[in-house]
Amino acid sequence: MTTKYKDYFERMIDNNKEDFKKFNVLYNKYIKSQDELQDQFNNEGKKILEIIRQWEGKLCSQTEKAGFGNYSTNLSEKFWTEVRKTYPLIDYIGVIVKKSPTQPEFSIKKIKFSSS
């Protein structure tokens, strides 16, 4: 038997297979090329966030009605932890990246250690 939040997470994925399948393809590309795909990730990620929030609402609604507000908050956090296990970059949906033409990109040079 799985916990309630894991069960809702699995049901969310199962009930929205096509949406998550499409998102997985983009997500895997986004991992490798975030700068080029940020706009597409934001646009297509909106729908996924809506689905996730709907299922979070379904999960927590019953406990809130019963007067267990603190339990509901913990349940929501556990649900989002489960989401982030599968999609660690989910919080990057909606990020706006602005590049200044006058400022160079920030970079850190590699440090070379010599073996003595």
C-alpha cells in the first residue's frame, strides 16, 4: 500500500499520460539545453503546473474540510516533494531569463590542481 500523496501522484500521471509523455520529452531536452528551451519550457509547463495543482487540491481538499489544516500543509509539501523527485527542475517553469548585451555572461574559470 502506498501513501496517499504517492497514490495521488501516480494517479495524476496515469490520468494525464499524454500530457506528461509530451512534457517528459521536452523536460529531457530542457535538462541539456536550458537557455535555448526556457520559453518553450515555460509555455508547455504551464499546463503541467495546472494539472499538478489540480491534483494537489484534490489531495488536500478532504483534510481541510475535516479541519486538519496543518496536516493538509504537510500533505501538500510531501506531494510536491514527490513531484520534484521526478522533475527536479519543475520550479524553473515561468523563469524569465534576460541577457544584457552590455554585460558578459558570468562564468567561473576551472581551477587546475597540480599533483606534487
